[in-house]
Amino acid sequence: MRGSKLERYEKLVEQIRRCTKCRLHATRKNPVPGEGSLEAEVMFVGEAPGRREDELGRPFVGMAGNLLTALLREIGLSREEVYITNIVKCRPPGNRDPRDDEIAACLPYLIEQIKIIGPKILVTLGRHAGRTIYGLAGLKWPGMSKAHGAAVRATVAGVSLTIFSTYHPAAALYNKGLRTVLQEDFRRLKSLLSGEGRGRTLFDYF
Ligand code: URA
Ligand code: SF4
């Protein structure tokens, strides 16, 4: 064993705090490693910290975060019992999309988080998280309209788990229709968690 789970996690957080592996370190206020339970069965992966996250060093604490917290609550989950992180740990200036080289530089941290926590379900929020996690699993990203709401058995970072993809909560902030889709997807996530979806590779489409 390479130290306890907590020791391994704390070492990782320290590495992220000191990290200068990509250009985003130069403009960040605070890196945002992630937060939640190290025993979590469900791990959420967003895109990148925004302004508020950068200020506080915590994931999903702005408007999109409030929506995520509400979506979790609707299916009976608290932020404390899941784990929440992002594909890149530092805020891209002006909230631009993270670039491929930044994602590549940061990915070892996410891989280590997945190894340490060993979630049963990896939930991807938005297309960047979706295509990156599908890529790690050796799967072709089929696009969000096909992937959302689908559960796929896969191996990611050596961990056998289910990938569940949905839209990014930020996209649903000013789009009621999309918010309904997100709520439906979260209900599917709930049934997956309670075991109803077990035994089926996919929810029946895709
Ligand atoms: N959007 C994200 O993708 N991640 C955050 O942490 C906040 C907003
Ligand atoms: Fe390091 Fe990731 Fe921050 Fe880039 S985004 S500086 S790789 S922690």
C-alpha cells in the first residue's frame, strides 16, 4: 500500500496547489482540486473552475454550482456524500474553454483522484468532461445528444465503473428546456444508483 487513502489524497492536493504544469497557473487565484467524500460512490466531473470557484478554491460554488447542488438534493444526495471535481483544476482566463494541452497536463490529477476514490459511477457534466472521460475509457464520444442519460460500463484509470453523462448545469441556467432534461437525467442517475439499471450495459439506447 502506498500510504493510506487520506495521505495519498492530501499529497495529491498539495501537488495541485503547487502545480505550474500549464499556463493556467499564471492567471489563477486558487487552484480548485475538488471536494467531497473519499468514500463516494458517485464522482462528478465538470469542466473548469469559474470566477467564484477561483476565488474560493472550491468546485461548483457559483450559479452553476447552486443548480448542481439543487439537482443533487432532488435525488436525495448531498454534496458531502459525493465527490465533485473538474477536468482542469485552474480557471481559464475569462472562462474560455480549456485547451487540449491544458487538459492533457491536468489529467494525471483526475486519474489519481479516480484511483484513490474508486467511484462506482463517474458522472460527466458537459461535453468537455464527457469527451475526455470517454477518451480515457477508450470509447468514442458520440456527442451529447446521444450520450446524455446513457450509462456505460467502462474501465477508467484502472477502475471498473459506470460512466453517466449529462449536460453542464451552466448551460441550463438560462434554458428551461435543458434544465428539464438535466432533471430527467438526474432521475436516471438515481435509478442507476439504487440498482435498477444494473445488469444492463446501457440504459437501452445509444
Ligand atoms: N463550472 C464547472 O465546470 N466547474 C466548476 O467548478 C464551476 C462551474
Ligand atoms: Fe496544473 Fe492543472 Fe492548474 Fe494546469 S490546470 S496549472 S496542470 S493544476
